[in-house]
Amino acid sequence: MSLVPHHIQTLEPYKAGRSIDDIKQLYGLKEVYKLASNENPLGISPLAHAAIAQAISGVNVYGDPLALKLRAKLAERFNLKIDNVIVGAGSESIIGNILRTFICDTDELLTSESTFIGFYVLAQASGLPLKKINMLDGYRFNLQGIADAITPRTKVVYLCNPNNPTGAIFTRDEFDAFMARVPERVIIILDEAYFEYASSDLTYPDSMSYRYDNVITLRTFSKSFGLAGLRVGYGFAHHKFIENLLKVKLPFEPNSLAQAGALAALDDMEFVQRTIENNRAGYTFFTEAFTELGLRWYPSWANFVMLDLETEARVNETFEFLLQRGVITRPLKAFGLPQCLRISIGLPKENEACVELLEKFVGEKLHV
């Protein structure tokens, strides 16, 4: 008899993209641009950099186990009480804690097709049934279909808005109509990792502007704040949710360097604004270029653009062409979209290099 449960044996682990150093060594390249993982191309806030450097001398001592300073600062920023805030080693850590805290053996999980695979991995690791609802045309969430699929056993619904990897959003009106059909006993995980990029859209349902007691909002320092390598996620919820999550989360997460960096990053909103402006310009550049090249792209409210290249073979060919010439992108087969390729928005020179290669590829491969 195997010591490993079947749902773990069959679990497909999360697979990150190739690193810049790997691709340099593999293809003998001097310059490689990574447009695969939706990271911040501007790097790290100078204030966060300085705070981390200062905190290094104290890593021989355990950090704050409850991250009280960071939680208090987030509470102040979003006009909440500290009892409504939790932090973790990335949003995935908080998602894992939510599942460990609130689900029972007879519960079911519910989400959409083609959304964040981190949730799929954590859901399958729990051993509970996970139901995925097909998307609407345009790779948008079918919220009414998800509401229709709620059963007496449904305990958690996961929604990513803007969605990774499609970049699409659902609007406040759509979300309110959905919530009107959701029983109060069902927990909604509302993942807003790309919130800063979408918040200027007045139709976007910023969950901090109004509250549902059964919604847990998740955000991150990995994207617009540029702290992906430190793994700092945070969440907002009813104090009863937070009280029980704090019983389950690991102590001392995020680590002391991550807490120091996140605290300082919150003081550097000028850096975040520059990030958003760079992203806006890059999005315009990419979408205009993709249109001119005859590539089908979909509107995005995040820091990436998704292309639909029609077939998995064409995605793989495009990906390899770019990769061998020093631009790393992300095929989306693991997300259930084998016909799609996701390209993160980088610095202007990185975006230009990507488009120049796509022009060559289209000329050499697609129009022969």
C-alpha cells in the first residue's frame, strides 16, 4: 500500500518558467529578457532596497511572528482595523491557510477554467473535489455559470480579478449580481494580485470600496511593488476569518527581510505610480504592434497581454523562436489554454526587442 495518497501522486506541481541565466547558458546569449512571469521591470523601490539592506544585520533573530507593524500599516492604508488584515509568504500561502482553516472532508471547491494554476495545485493537494466552469467568449469569467454550479457542498469559490493568465476583469455590476446568488455560508476568495493596474477603471470592483462578510480579498507585493522574490502577500476579511486564519498560519511569515521591505515599499507610492505608467505605455505599444502584425490579442487589465495563436503547435513554435533569440515568454498549456501565449510587459527596450522578433517570426514562419 502506498504511503502517498492518490491525489498527491497524481498532482501536477507548479512549474515556473526558465531563468535568464539558464537561457543564457543554453543558447550562448549575452542578453536575455524575461517577459514570462509578470514581474516588475523597474526592479525594486529604493526605499524598500534600503530597508532590506538595513534589516540584514538582524536576521540572526526571529522576526515578528504576527507581522504587527506591517498589518497595522496596511490597515491604516485601507482604513481597516488590524484585526481585518493578514499577511503571508505570498498570496498562495494565504490561500493554503484558507483551505486548511475552513474546509471539511465533505466540502467542494469551485472556480473557473483557465485561471491561476496556483489555486488548482493547492485545491488538488487538499484532496477535495474541484469544479471548474467554462469561460465565456473573450476568455472572461462566467460568473452566472459559477453561481449556477454552487451546491450545498460548495465551501470555497476562487475568483481572480484581473484574471491570470487572460488579463480580463469582471465588473462591479457583474460581481454584485453574482454575490446576490451566493449563500453566506460560501467563502469567496477574491484574488486581486493585479489590483494596482486595474484600479483606474471605474467599472472594476475594488473590494476595499465596499465589503461582503464572506469575501476574503487577497493582494500582493510581488507585482507593482516589485518584491516578488521576497514573497509577501496580504489579505482583508471579516475579523472572525482573520482570527481563525492566524491560528493556522506559520509563525514568522513573511520573514523579517520581507516585512522590512514591504513596510518601506508602502511609503514609496511614487515607485508604484512609475510602474503603472510604464505598464500603460507598454500595453499600448504591444497591442498596437500585435494588431499591425495580425496577431489576436485580448484586452488586459494586468501587466501582461495574452495572444491566441489558434494552435498549440503555433504557440510552441513562437515560444521557441523567441526563446532561442533571448526573449522568454509563457505558453499557457498548464492553464488549460494550449493555443495561447502570455507576454509580460517589460521595459521599453525589452518590449521593442520582443516585437522585432515577432515581426521576423511572422515574416518567416506564419506568412510562408
